[in-house]
Amino acid sequence: MSRMRMVLFVLVALLLTVVGPGPVAAAAGPPRIDLRVLVLTDGSPWVEGIREQLDAEGVLSTAVNLSDAGRPEITAAFLADQLPDGTPHAKFDGVVLPSATATGVTAAEQTALADFETQFGIREVDAFTFPSAAVGLSAPVFAGSLDGVTATATPAGLGDAFRYLTGPVAFEDNDTAVGESFGYLATALPDDPATGTHFEPVLTATVPGTSTTAVLAGVHKIGSRERLVMSFAFNYHQQQFRLLSHGVVDWLTHGVHLGYWRNYLTVHVDDLFAADARWSAAAKCTPGEGDCPPGTPDTTPIRMTPADVDRAVAWQQQAGFTLDMLYNAAGSDQTIAESGSDPPDHGRARRQGPVPVAQPHLHPRVPGLRAGLLRHPVAVQDRPGHGSAGVRDPGTDRQRDPEEHRLGRRARRDDPCRRARRGRALGHEDPSPAAGRQPELRRVVVRAHHGVARHGRLA
């Protein structure tokens, strides 16, 4: 080998030693965090309730069934990796567990979750957890039914994810003979500066039978790791969770997530032109409804008058709120047959007044139609089936409007009440997510039947 070739060989070797065999990417700064929530589910109503809320808001999620023997193991590699340019990459921006000590999650998996959440600042929700020092709480000071309990969001909760709450959080008590809510109340343990441990209550309630305030939910912090701990059972449909659900999602994701969530209030007044039996104040019953003793005098039925129409129009214009009035044309037909005219019927023609929504003459023959109209209201100018082609209502001489027929079929398929009846246990729905479901625009419906709005107060 010549001297020149030897010199070149040495120089190349030195160069490779200094800079390596090729270009090396410099480690990037901030990590990349995917907008996707990891849900570890055991099928319990509380974790499935949160999962359904994520789905309803359009938040992407990955569910791992803890009872599935073939499920993936929750490891550091499952939770995060590194991009080609060296950027740390978190595959999830939130974690939901059935509880802080969920059955089916191994100790190694709990460690992997804790390390992942600490490294990337990922938050965790423990859906229903027994109070203990492990989550920053004392032993329970109360364990039992929470039916009818009134909880309160703390200033810390109202200043963060639950800022939309404008009043108390009432726990359902729909039937005093049935237990509907169960949970634990506990107190927050003192801070531990040595470990950086702190518990911040976000939802409190008075211990039943006492004047003591205790915790129902709060954030347990250990260093940079944060977990929202809830100590009460719930399902997706219960009032207390409906009030808290969006805040849970907002807190979990730091308020940064895909999806859209809005609530709309619509008031529907049912059977606008039908007469309503009047309560007898003397007999404490309703004549004609089968609950009065023999010989009870009849009362005068209640029915909308032209003055009621005018007042409803004036109230809506003053309040800036539109009522959807579902009329039952059979009541109008009966009045026309008896007297030759029906003055309140003309109220439907007032374009700036109540919004009339068509119902069939005999709507009990069309199951689910009301639900369809509530979800898809249709304003009309005339009674359905009068002089227009349509689908004949079985068992009647009436023609049903085609749009009305379509809504009836859609209602039976889409009726949320019907879907809810498929639930089991505490009433939660089938947890299987609907593929490709769009973000939900939720409508809250208040329904007033028969004479409620006609002889009640609108203001």
C-alpha cells in the first residue's frame, strides 16, 4: 500500500469515528401526542358511560377489553414510541380505567401506565374507585345510596373543566322503592411534600344525616401525574353523569380533542287541538279517566281558545323562544263537526307564532312517530292527509302524509328511548361503538302534554 493511500485510509477512519457512518437526526423538542383516548374496559356501566360520551362527542378512542384473553399487553411500546426524527411520540392523550385498581390490569401494566402518564403529562380517569390513601382519600365516611343527593362543584372544578355548570349536581331518585345510585364519601388526605402528593376536590356533597361535607370526585396528583378519581357508580343515562360527562372528557384531554358537543332545548306541546279532561278539585280525581267514584259530577274539559293562541304568540315574541306545538287534528275535526268551525285552528297559519308540527289524527296507531317528530320536527300549513296523496293509516279512513310516514319509520329505528331499553344492569346501552358515528348534536326535549301549556303559566 502506498504512503498516499495509507494516509487517505487513516483520514477516512478518523472521520467515521467522529461523525459516524451517516447523518444522525437530532432529537426533537416537544413530543407529539395523538388525539386519541385509551379506554381499558371491563364492561362496567361507569367506564362504558365515559366511553359512550367520548363517542357521542366525536372523540377518537381505542378500547381494550380487559376480559379478552387475546388483548394486547399494555407496555411502554404499546403506549409510546419514537418518530424517525427522534421526537417522542405518545399514542394517546388520555387514559380511562374502570377504577384505580382495575381487575385485569397487571402490576407491570399499572407501572407502564404511570410512567407513560408522568413522561408525557397524560391524564387518567378512574371511573369508580373505592376511597383509599392510594388515591389521596381517607377511608369512606359514608357508603350507601346516593339517591336524591345534591352535590356541588367546587371552585377548583368550576374554574377548570366543569366551568359550564351553573348550579348543583342532583343525583337521580326516580323511584323511592328502587336503589339507583351507590357511592362512597370520603375526605381528602393532607398534602405530602416529600412525594408531591395533593388531592383537589372537584365535587362534594353533604354526608347523609350529618352536616359534614365530603368528596365524591377529585384530582389526585403525584408529582406531574394527575388522575380524576370518582367514588360513585353511574351509567351514561343518569342525570348526574349527564351533567358531569362533558367535563370529564374536557378534563381528561386538557380541553384539546376532536369532536363537537352542544345541547339544545326544544319545548314540544302535545295534542294542541285536543280537549283535556279537567281535574276535580272537590273530588280529587279526574272525571272520565276512570279514577273517580260513581256519581262524581263531570267537569268542563279544557281546550285551547283563540286567546290562548294570541298569548302563546305574544309570549314567544317577548321571550325570543319558539314553542313547537304538535297538533292533533282529530280534536279540531270533532269541534268542526259539532259547531261548524274551530277558531283556534287558525292559529297555525301565524307564521311568526307557534310552530305547528303534524301528528296523525290517531297517533297511537303509529308507534314511535312522536319520537320521530321530536328529532325531526316538520312545520305544516294544513292537517295531514286532507286532499293530498299519502300512505293510508291502517285501520282508519285517513291518508297519512308521506313525510309523516317516513318520520314514523325513522323514529322506530332511531328512537333513543328504544335504544336505551336494550340496556342491562344499571341501564347502560350496548357498549359496542357505532362505526363512523358522527359527532352528536344533542337536543334536550321538554314535552308538555295536552292542557299543560294551555291553562298553565308560560312565564
